[in-house]
Amino acid sequence: MADGADIHLDPERAERLRVAAEAAGVTPEAFALNAIDSAIDDDWSEDIAALEEYDSTGVSYSVEEVMAELRANVEARQAQRK
């Protein structure tokens, strides 16, 4: 198990981190730790299941297809309410 880690950021990333942290009102270190914690704490099970389904079926959908289906479903539900 790691005792800790040091991460070197290139100048561009370091500046982006500084700007984001300043906008959030926290130190760059606090902002980075929060981002790392969020990434580590995410529940990856749904993403892994979707990848496994794609691996087994080869079926995928574009964002445009998904949004069109979503719009159609919303419009159908709105029509039912009238």
C-alpha cells in the first residue's frame, strides 16, 4: 500500500488547476484531492456492465441516437398528459 504520492503537473495543467481552485474558493491541493476522491469513489459497476455488454454484443449507440430516443419519449409522455 502506498504511503503517499507526489504528482508533477505540466505548466498548463498546473495553471488550469490554479484557476479552477480559485473559482471554487479552495487551495489547488484541496481541489485536486477532491477531484481524486470523486474519481476513486465513483461506482464503476454500471460502466463496467455497459462495457461488458458492448464486448459481448458489439452494439453501441451514438449520443445523437440516445438524445433522439430521449426526446421522443419525453414528447410521447407530454402528449399523454394532454
